[in-house]
Amino acid sequence: MAENTDVSATLYNAYLCGNDYALEQLVKLHGDSLTRFAYCIVRDDDCAEDVTADTFATLITKRKKFRGESKFRTYLYTIARNRAIDYVRKRGRNVPITGLENMLCGEDGEQSLITADFNASLYRAMQLLPDMYREVLYLSYFNGFTVHEICHILKKSAKQVYNLLARAKSTLKNILVKEGFAHEN
């Protein structure tokens, strides 16, 4: 059952009641992370932004009452995933893979060089993963979704999500080791 204090759901319901400012707040709250998630599927910066815009356009045009069966954030990512998959079906995946490495950020000073190197290695390794592995890792580690929420977004059982996570982590580790990446921590 969804939390009663889900801020995003409250904002969406306020938008449905005519508060356009609430929609702006939803976009500010989820826009960047939805774009990064869409990028994992469509693999193009501009297309990911289009998918994010389509996701919010769906909220505007459909104006469905949120039923609260899950968190609103889970509902929103489900819409984004479906829009991204539709985009890939229509246009294919023959687009260059660029840009996500710029979305990953690091700390200041010397640590930023280490973080930038790690991010570049991680980015390259993530692009070598199968699509489903990349999606489940992104949802779990970059966005902090629970397994239950990932089940709703990907329309998979908890066992399937746990298996995907284990296989994705193992595959990612093997790719990083083959690249010669060694991390002290």
C-alpha cells in the first residue's frame, strides 16, 4: 500500500484540482531523474528529454486519478518506461551513446578526478550490459527504488527482480575487472 504522505501524489492531485504550479513542482522534482532513466533505454540525450516531456504530457492529457496502489514516483517511472520503449520501437536504437557521463557528478578537488575516472569506467561498463540489467541497476542504485517498486515498473515478480539484480551486478563486476578497474573500497 502506498504511503499517505506521498508528496508527489499530493502535488499531482493538486494539479488535477487546477493548481498548475503543482505540475511545475512535479517536473522540478522528477524531471532530471526521469531523463536519466529514459536515457538508459533510448541512449540519446535529446530523445531522453523527449521521453520525459512525453511522460509529463501523458499526465496532462490523460488526467487520470492516481489510485494509490503504489507510490506516485513508481507510477511516473512506469509511464516513462513505457514511453521510452514506444520510442525505441518506433525509431530503433541506432543512435550514438553519448552524454550520460556528464550527468554523473563528483566532489571538488582531487576527489573529482578519481570520481570522474570511476564514473567514466562505470558508464562504459553500464553501456555494455543488456538493456534489462542496465534498467534494473539504474532503478535500484541510481534512483533508490525498492524491489517492490521495481516490480511495478518492470512488471516482473520480486524473484525475477532479485535475479536480475544479482546477474546485473555480477556481469557489471566482470566487465569492470576485464577493463582493469580496481577500486580500493
